[in-house]
Amino acid sequence: MRLRFYSEDLLGPPYDGTMCNEIQTWHYGLVARWWAEFNEGGSDVEFFQNVIERCGEPALDAGCGTGRLLLPFLRSGLDVDGSDVSPDMIAWCAAKAEADALSVNLYTQAMHELDLPRRYRTVVLCGVFGLGGDRSTDLEGLRRIHSQLESGGTLVMDHHLGKHDVDSDTTWQIPENLKLPGSWPEMGDRRRMSDGRELELRTRLVGVDAAARSIVREISVRQFDSGVEVANDAYSIVICSYSAMEVENMLIEAGFGEVRVTGTLEVAAAQQDENRITFEATA
């Protein structure tokens, strides 16, 4: 098995709160453990696998997290690398790949700092655009992805539209009665892990920046052993809101030639968010 893990430590010391070049995400510590334990599968795995088979290999899963998409890609025999800003998420992905005897190259790099040793025919972005940074870092991230693609290569990304007009870059209203920070929900989402202990996840809204069209959400994951709380991690994440038009313009500014909005992501779940659209951009 070939496992190349480009990080200082595999599941090393606990995350110390330092962000990568001021990127603010929440995918560390117990939050990363939650993703590793419970964030698996999904009918969009097949969608993005078909994208790679159609557009070509090698491919990069940028923002691969703990491997929800990446590991099924590898099990199917596809040549796909993974990158993520969080060393904790990458470490869990590496551990899961090793347990399945899967060969993989993993890189701990933020999207706006991507500098990988090879070029790709396809780059996949799933559920990560607009997270953790601001408009300048998001644009730089698209530029870096463009630079990682071979000539004629393809970026395919999904995007959740913000709560504004899909054709507008300026409409962004905040309810007058909004109180911040929001309160924690009384009941969190508690689940049992593979080792018998439990994790409970809660989130709340803590900040809104209308001018920047971004919000800050806080997440708390508590760990329980025999019903007793033994650990608690809390982190915040910045989420930027973009219209479809704005994303398309950013892709063009980043150097992509042909950009197509392919519509709502076609997945099996009937309750799929109708505001989750996909873009296909050619380098």
C-alpha cells in the first residue's frame, strides 16, 4: 500500500487553535472526529465519481475532509489525491485509508495556498467553497485550482446559494429582530461512536456581516463516556454568501475559459436543497 501523508503528525497533538493564514473553520478536534465517524456516504458520491470518470484522471478532491468522497473514489480504482486545510481532518482520512489498504496522496493545504507537485485533469470541490475565508481568499483559491489543472482540465464544484436573489450580488437582508449571539439549542444531535462513547453536536449563529455578506457560526461537540461529559470542543467558521452570477464571474476572473452552470445537483434524495447548484469550468 502507498500512503503519502504530507503533514507534520498523524493524529498528532490536539489542535492548538492556530488558523492557516487566518482561515477560520471548525473542522478540528472532536468536530473532526464527528465528521470521521458520521459523515459518510451520500448520493452525491456517485455524481462526482461520474464527473471524474468523464473528465479524466488524475483528479484532486480539494477540501476532502475525512474522505467522504475520496475514499469511495479510491475504492473504485480512481487516481485521486486529497487536500484539506485541517490537519485533523487529513489525519482521520489517512487513518481510514490505511485501514482499507488504500493508496493515496494527502496534503494539508488551504485552497488559497495550494501548491501541489502534479497537475490534474479534474478538480472536485464539494461543500467547501465560501467556507473559512473571505472574498479575496476564495478568489485566490479558484486561481490556485486553475493553476493545478492541466490545460483543458475541468473544475466541477457545488455551491449552496445564499439567502438572496440568485441573480443579484447586492441583495442581502438581515431580520431586524435578530439577536446575536444566538443561543445553543436545548437538545443536540447525540450519536454513539464506534468505540461505544457518544458525541453530541450543536451549532448556533454568532455573527453577521451584511457588508461582507458573510456569517459566523459556532459549533460545539461534547464527548460522553457512560453518560458523563468528558470533553468539549467549540470552534467557529466564517461562511461567505455568493450568488450564482458572482461565482461565475469569480471563475472567469480566476482564469477559467468556459464556465457552465449545470443546475441543481442531481441526487437521489427528494429533500435535496434546490439551492445547491453545480458549476463546470474549463482551464
